Amino acid sequence: GAGVSQTPSNKVTEKGKYVELRCDPISGHTALYWYRQSLGQGPEFLIYFQGTGAADDSGLPNDRFFAVRPEGSVSTLKIQRTERGDSAVYLCASSPGQGTQYFGPGTRLLVL
Amino acid sequence: DQQVKQNSPSLSVQEGRISILNCDYTNSMFDYFLWYKKYPAEGPTFLISISSIKDKNEDGRFTVFLNKSAKHLSLHIVPSQPGDSAVYFCAASERNTDKLIFGTGTRLQVFP
């Protein structure tokens, strides 16, 4: 497809479990971003990749959160020992270097 | 500390009239501002942006105004259409960074 895609679209897990969320950016976009949106809030920055490297991971809330982009395209956000407070919509965006960020539809994570 | 604030959680406007959505910011280092529109169960869609060197940017029915001295920007939609009904997010970034700081959003409803 032409836009950013994210899988799964919905994920329900139990407290303490491990989850992986996947993002496929727009082809050719070198920059990739992860945001988290809680109910009633705007998206909150988590991490930004330029190519394969994390250029800014200042938004990751703690060491349970980790993201990779091994080949400079697809990225995976990994959450260990999930907590109920991790429930949110996780949004991925990509851009052609600096410039407008284009968002995917998000993954809705629910931790029971 | 909310660096980008959208103080009106909702706005209701009649079709054909002007919609004005407001946004205030506190960080004087912000130099690029964007508006995103979000429909339910979809990711934010880029609408319009403005650099801090400008005070106005227009694209069709959408105009963004920036008042740097007041640290205030607004989005004008004219004429408003029912399809404009969505949540609108204001976002900002600092020079040489790519992470976006979002407001909490304003829900616009355009009624016939």
C-alpha cells in the first residue's frame, strides 16, 4: 500500500506478558517515529529512527519499552512485562527525512 | 507540563460558516507548527503547517495563523463542511529536532 501500515490493529494481552507491535513505513522514507496516544490525550512521542539507528529515544517511558529498525525500513516496538497503564493506541509515522510526518492507523493495545 | 495547549475540547459550527480552532504554546524554541485531523479508528492526517518565519499559510479552505509574540496559532476552516467533523490536533517541533509535541485536541462538529 501507499501509506504507513501497522499490525496488529488490535492487541489484547494480560498483565506481565510481552508484546510486539509492527510498523511498515512509506517506501523510501528514512525517518520513522513511534508515538503513544492515551484516551483524551494527544499523541506522545516515544522514539525516532533515522535509518537503522535510534536518533532520539527520550520519550520511552522506562526500560520495558524497546524499539528496533534493523534494516532501516520496518520497525518493531517491544514492550516487556506489560502493565495496565500501557493500554493506549500506539501510532507509527514516517517521513522522508525532515518534514511532514505521515501516520499509520495505530495499534490499539489493551492490557487486562 | 503541557507545552502545547488546546483549551477548547469541542467546537460546534454550522455548515458553511467559519470554524476557528485555537492553540497556545509555551516553548519559545518551537519553530514549526502543524495541524492534524483525526477520524475515529484512523491515524492523524496531516492538514497544514507553518514555519515560525511566517505568520500565515493558506491551503484551499484551510488557513493557519501564527502570532509568535502571543505564542498562539489558529486554524480557520471556511466554509466548514460536515466532512470536516473530526478531532483536530495542533503540534509543534523545535529547530533541528523531529519529535512533535501535540496538544490534547479539539473535537469539531459541523452540522447541516
